[in-house]
Amino acid sequence: MKGKLQIIFIIGIILAPLLLFADQNKGAKEMLLFGGNKGDVVFPHYMHQSLLEDCNKCHNLFPKTKGSIEKLKANKKLKIKQVMKQCRNCHKANKRAGKKAGPTGCKACHSK
């Protein structure tokens, strides 16, 4: 019996980190977001997940479903450029705090 408990304990130790981080890295590695007349934006989703650790930093504004940003804009529940402003504000705040920060200029994100 003691041997079986030890095996169960070892399996638990191995599986625990997998269960704790099972919610990480959901969705595409990169996403192409509509960027208006300045061109689309290639969004590095996995990189943001690993750096931010809290999905709600972005997803408090829109749900984790494909096309949600466009749907919210069409239904007037999300202002035009609201997502972009949230991104830029976060990048600027990180830069001010001396942390790794993303771009804040148009050409660095938009493809056009």
C-alpha cells in the first residue's frame, strides 16, 4: 500500500504544474487584428500571455472569443481605437516603470 501511495504522490507532483498552467497559452500564437486604414496589426498573443500573466488585463475590455472586438465595435459597445489606446497606455506605463515595453508608434504595429 505504501508503494502505491508513493507512486500517486509522484504522479501528483508531476501533474500539478500542468494543471496549474493548463489555462495558459490558449488561442493563437499570433493574431491578425483589424487595424483600420493604417493596416492590420499582428498581435503576439503568446508573448503577451507570458509577460502579463493575467488575461484580464486585456480581456476585461473584450471576451476571449474570435471576432469579439469587431462585434463589440459594431454594436457600439466598444469605441473605435479603444483597444489600441489600452495597448499603448500599457506599453507606455511599462516603459515609465523601466519594464520591457511594446511599441507606442503607429508604424511599429500597423502593417501599412
